[in-house]
Amino acid sequence: MRLNIAVIPGDGIGPEIVREAKKVLDVTVEQFGHELIYTEVLMGGASIDACGVPLTDEAIETAKAKDAVLMGSIGGDAATSPWYQLPPHLRPEAGLLKLRKSLGLFANLRPAVLYGELKGACPLKEEIIGDGFDMMIMRELTGGLYFGERRTEEVDGLLTAVDTLTYNENEIRRIAKRAFDIAGKRRKKVCSVDKANVLDSSRLWRKIVEEVAKDYPDIMLEHMLVDNCAMQLVKNPGQFDVILTENMFGDILSDEASMVTGSIGMLSSASLNDTKFGLYEPSHGSAPDIAGKDLANPIATILSAAMMLRFTFDLDEEAAAIERAVQQVLTEGWRTADIMSEGCTQVGTRKMGDLIAEFIIKGVGL
Ligand code: IPM
Ligand code: MG
């Protein structure tokens, strides 16, 4: 198979983690006899520096013409980077939002998994961790507060800002269906999170989710208010399978869920549209403080590349080969600084990529 991929290294640690993900992809496709064609695309601060805007129309067209996008991370330190002196629509994050919207990437999948080997990094007590947890946050990504009308103006002599949270039933229906489909391949539970005791948008959300649920009689549905969900994530994370929620709640809850795993450097994500096209990126940010120091953990990006093979290209065996290699590296005690613990061996970004690539070659050869 020929895989056409747009690659966005981005800012901060982005270029080094993407370099390692490409290394791992390269050995994987070689082992399995595929061909990979990468096309580099600028976005975020890198694009601001080169083109004056965080994402050009040509960059969008280039990405659209490929099968998938593999991304590192974008953005810098808001306190010191000149990118944050620019008006909001010209800052790095605006590029990412524009890309999500232009490619129609409404379904954001963010797995939060506690790896047995990394239990020590989990900030929760042993009795709460129990047998561990493995949840999938399905975040709506192209609606709600992020894309509603907004303005700041003077009203009666007072500066007043307005952001609008809008959802129509179709936007809710399509993400709900995705959540139920994914739950069907997992533990068959959907927890839909909203704020239906206050917001109209949440009441519509709940109504449509209930309608969709009728087509999935084997999936258990529950509703949870977002404030309660934030609490339950630290009280009993093991109760969750698929969490389905709107854009802003999903942004907040997915950070919480990843922190709870203790290893945000391990968590991948996929943003999908109605077709097989997807944008794959780590769940973490650009960590400008450790950029270029060979300290970043490339595993989240490597696992995002595995998600890409599985979701966009249906290459399950190839994806599993990468996931097994990551597992093997952990089992053998190799760790980057963020997940280091006693008795393990600390390695840098590059060495971690080398090890995973080596394990893929060995694994496939067996
Ligand atoms: C995320 C990030 C983005 C978001 C930012 C960078 C705009 O926090 O992907 O979760 O809020 O969606
Ligand atoms: Mg976020």
C-alpha cells in the first residue's frame, strides 16, 4: 500500500517527536512492504515565522490532498514568545483550529490508559487505581464555544465579551454515533457528559444522544453532569469506558484524564471526519521548556502514528506491531525522563525512537 501523509512537525518539542515517529513508521512500512510518502506542512509558530500566518490556504490544500496528517505540537511559551503579541487569530493555536474546521475533523478520540508498568507515576492512591483504567474520551471538535460567534465591545460604558455555545442536532448526532460505534468495539458503555441542569445546548445534547442510543440497544448509556464527571475521574476512573462530550468540556476533561494516568507523554489522539481521513497528534503540548534537549517522550506521537495506520489505512497488524514494541520497551525498563522511576534506565528522545524501531524489526522477524 502507498501511504500519503502530510507531516506537521510544528513548534517546541514537535520536530523531535515527529522525527522519532517517522523513524518508527519507516521501519514498520518497510517490514510490511508498504511505501510512505511524506509531505511537510507548516503550521503554528513555524508558519508564523515563515509566512506571517499560523496556517496558509496552500497548507490546508496540501493536507487535504493526503490520506492523513501526522502532527507534533504547536505553540510556544505565552509569556515570552513574540507569537503571543499577535492578535488572537494570528497566534499558533488559531492555525490548529482552522485546520480542524477546514478538514471537518469533528470527532476527537483521546484515549487515557493507565499502563501497568507506569502505575507508580499515577497520582491516585492504590485503592482508587484498583485494576487500572482504560477510557476513550470522544470530544466534539468543530462546534460549541470554540467556533461560536464571539466579540468584545463596550456596552453601557463597560467592556463586555461574548462567546456563544451553539450546537445543532446534526452536529450532536454524528459525534454520538461515533461514540456508540467505538463503544461497541470496547466495553459497550457510553457516558455522555453535559451541563443539562443549566444549558440549553446540553439539554439538546442529551435529547439527541438518547435518540441515537435507541439504535444501539447493546450499549449502556448514562448521562453525567460535567462537574460530577470532573470529580468522578479522580474518585473512580475505572468506571469509564467511552466518555462522549462537547468541545470545551472535552478539552478540560481530557487534560484531567491524561493527568490521572500520570503519563501524558504516552497518550495519543486522533481527529476524524466522515471519511477515513484523520489528523493524528499526541495529547500533550509543545513543552517549549525542554525543546531541543533530547528529553521529550516521543511515545505519544509514535502511538498516534499507530492510530493512523489503524483508523485511516486499516493496517491493524502494522499498528499492533508498533504498540507491541512500545509495550516491550516499557517491560524492559526503558524510560524517558517524564516516566522515569527507580530501577529503570533513562534514555533520551532519539534513543527511545531507536529502541522502538529495533523492537519492531525483531518482533516482525520472529
Ligand atoms: C487541545 C488544545 C487546543 C484546544 C488548543 C491548543 C487550542 O488545548 O487540543 O486540547 O483547546 O483544543
Ligand atoms: Mg486542551
